[in-house]
Amino acid sequence: MTAVAATIMDRVRISPAKALDLLAGEIAMACHASQHLDDTLGKMLELIAPEERLKVMQDLHAIDLLNQHLTALANFARDLGLQASEEAAVDLTSALSHITLGDVVKRIEGAATGVSYGAADEDGDLDLF
């Protein structure tokens, strides 16, 4: 597995409202991926012998709770964004430096600056080989 690191511009400044909206969007994307995982595992569950299904049901429930948690966090961030100032500015540079997935950094930085970093990998942020 590899994750491509992104080069962060010297300084990225945007309004807190925009920053929270970008955060909400990324959380929503993670929720979508988690929901896809939940759906796939649900299909795989049908292939498991009935007596073995109970052993994995708790884990499937945990994924459902994760989906609900991510949705709640996205909604929370969006609501805070609606309440936040459009006039003030926050510096995203430090926060972006903590993100280890290059595609996430590129999406956030691109949305914040209006600079396009080319077509994103349609399969996501993770290369398995």
C-alpha cells in the first residue's frame, strides 16, 4: 500500500466557513467509502454459513455506527461552517501538513485556492500495488 504525499503551498488562507465546509466534504467522502465497505461486506455475509454469520455481525454493526458517526461529524462541521465568519481567515498550512494522503491535501488545497492539480484518481486515495 502506498499513499502519495502532497507538496503544500507556502501558505493557504481561507475563511473558517470555507475550511469547515471543506472538512465536511472530506468527512462525507469518508462516509461514502465506509458505506460502500458496509455494502460489500453485507454481500459477502450472504456467502458465509449461517452459523458463522453471528460471529461477524458485531463488526458489521460497528461499520454501521462508523457511518452514522461520520455523517454526524460532516453535518456538525457544515453547520459550524454556516455559522462561521466569511470575513476572517485561517491558515490551513499547518493543518494540511498533518494529512498523510496526498489526494486529500490536493482536494482541500485546490478547493481553497482554486488551483487545479489535475484529474483525481477515480479509485480513491490508496494504491494497493
